Amino acid sequence: MKIRTFPNALTIVVAFILVAGALTYIIPKGQYQRVIDPGTKREVVVPGSYMPSDVQNLSPFDILVCIPRGIVNGAEVMVLIFLVGGCLFIVEKTGALKEGVVYFTSRVKGKEKFALVTMGFLFAVGGATEGLEEEIIPLIPVLLVFTRNLGYPPLVTVGISYGTAVMGASFSPINPFGAVIAQKIAEVPFLSNSPFRVSVFIIAFIVWMTIIIRYANKNRIEKSVEEVSTFATLSRAHTIILSLIMLAFALLIVGMLSLGWSFNEISAEFFVVGIIIGLLGRLGLNGTFLTYIEGLKQMTFAAIIGGLAYAIPLTLKEGLIIDSIIYGLFTPLQYVPPILSALGMMIAQAMLHVVIPSYSGQAVLTMPILAPLSDLIGLSRDVCVMAYQYGAVLMNMIVPTNGALMAIITIAGISYDEWFRFAWKRLAILFLLCSLVLISAIIIGA
């Protein structure tokens, strides 16, 4: 009997590109007028300016050309995956990574839950403060070794890292790519209603960690006991190497928060750090670069997946149907009561995120429409921003159009259907929490 296997990540992403191309023949074309917003310096839509368009359909060849064009658009993310991944591969080859993970594992023996909570807290803060996602991709091999030594499977690795970062970004009142952009466009003061939102963030973190740790405890795997007993201490050379890589990640955070760094600056930093670590690890200059090449090979599939995902929104944009989708999703909300409208905004944002995997881009497209709509129906703009965040950002947990997610599960050796079965129930719990938060905010006037 023939065994059917679920399509791999590359098949899924290419299929979504082709589906996006097919939708350009089905969904009526149209556009909003756009202007430059003085606050965000981004191009935003003009409310009420939607007009149908009668431009020609994309040809089948035009749709295919969107594939390499999408890869070009995602070049910075691909370079990040290659160079940071290559750097960490060098760390692994020096032996410092294995020794460091096993050393730390031996120190938290019997305190595995505490280790998971600590790791989850760090990723939640990363998601809350700078929308951590793509930066997690090259960390996955390191985290897999760590969680395996704690006795947890790869699903827990991704859930406690990427999943927690997405949760943090969604509930954060200070995420610069989510809350801050949406607040600026909606003309909501920065940190508006922050006591309420911080309280919700804490509750969401507790809920998420509880359901992840519960799964982890029910699905333990055999620990690598032999490795733990062999490596009990850290050598001086490996201590220096691990300290250097931690300093590199600290500089990454400072760079993104204070120096205006983006992916290229991070890639350059880790390229240099990788060479230094290779020399410190006595690989030699030639050996360091040969090891780097091997690391690049290891990250190729994940990098291609991350780049290909950019072709999906590009196809929809070139086909002039993104604005039509927005118009169709949000226009009916003006005819329902505020509570239903808020929940409808969250659901519509979640649906829209399948075709617009950038939630900062989604804020730019939707908030100019939803902010005046909220005024029209008597809904707080704070609630409007929260509905956007919860709907758009949380969907990064499962949408296959998100290049970071697909790259991460590829490196972790998890198929998309396996991840979806793991994530959707837990995501449903978070969406239930979001619904209760929106309803409560409306009732108490938050």
C-alpha cells in the first residue's frame, strides 16, 4: 500500500504562490489611494478612497516571475539565515556549543520546568520589545540540543522559542513593528492604556507557558545521560567563545533598539563574530572559512523557504487584489454593535494575515481604514489597535505564508501538518483569551 506523506515546506510555499496567482483571476481588482503618513514616514491608504480597477490580469508567466522577484525581496532575511547560521555552525564545530549546553543542562537537572520558563521569558521579552522572529531561525539548532538534553522533543523547542516570541509580540504594548506603528497611524498615544495591556501580557504569558509545559511534561523523550556525565565543566577556551556569542546577541538587541539596525547589520556582526570564534577555536583561517561554507550548506533549504514566502504577497500586490480583500473584510463591520465589531476586526485581521504575512505592513494597510471606522461605531481606538495586534500577530503561529515559521520548522525537522496539529488548539486558547480581553476592554472603557 502506498504511504501518503504531507507536502513539505517547499511544496506548501510554492502551492500558496500559485493559489495567490489564481486568486488574481477570481477576486475583483481595486485600489485605495495612498499618501505618506508624516508620523511613520510610511505609505498609508486613504480611508474611503477604494475604487475598482479594470487592469489586465497577470499572465501565467507574470505569476511565475513573482517567484524570483519574491526571493530578491527576501534577500536580507536569506542573508541573515545564512550568515548567523554559519556563525553558530562554527561555534558548534569548536565543541563549545555542545559543552556549554551540557554544562548548563547539568546545572538545571531536576529543574527542567524552571529552565523552560526562563527560556520562555527571554523569548517573550524579545518578541515584546523588538518583534523577534527571523532572528530565531539560526538559533534553532542550538535550542534543539538544549531541549533534547532536558528531555523534550522538537515541538517543545519551537513552541517555547518561536511560539513564545509570537505571543509576546502579539500582547506587547511596546512592540515597535506592531503596537507602536498601529498606534501612530490610529493617532493613539504611545503606551496608552498600558496598565491594562501589561496585565493582559502577564496573563497571556502565564497561560501560554502553562499549556506548553503541560505538553512538554506529557511528551518527554530520553535524555542524553552519557553526554551530561561526560562534560561537567567548561574549559577556559569554550567559556570565552560562549561569552563572545552572548555578547554578540546582547549587541544585536542594543543595535535593533537604539542604533536602528536591521537584518544586514546583524548579518555583518555575526559574520565577523564567526571568524573570530573559528580562530579562537583553533580551526585556523582556512578551516574557519571551510566550516562556514559547510554551515551555509546546512542553512540553504531554510533560507530558500524564507525567501520564497515573499513571493506570495508580491503576487497579490501585482494582481491588485490586496486592497479588494481589505475592503471586503472590513466594510461590513460598520453595521454591527461595538463588541461584535471588535471581534470581527480581530477575525478579519487574522484572515487577512494569511495573504499579508508582514504584520507591520498589515497595520499600514488596515489601520487608516479601521481607526475612523471605530469612531463611526463608537469603538475605542485602543480596542481597535488591540484587535489588530491579536488577530494579525498571533496568526504568525500557523500561517504557512510566514517565511520565518516555515524556515524554523524545517530546521527543527517538523512537518507543517505536525506543527499545525500541535499549535492550533493552543492558539485557539489564546484567541479565546483575546476575545475576553476585547469584550472586557469595551465594558470597562479601557
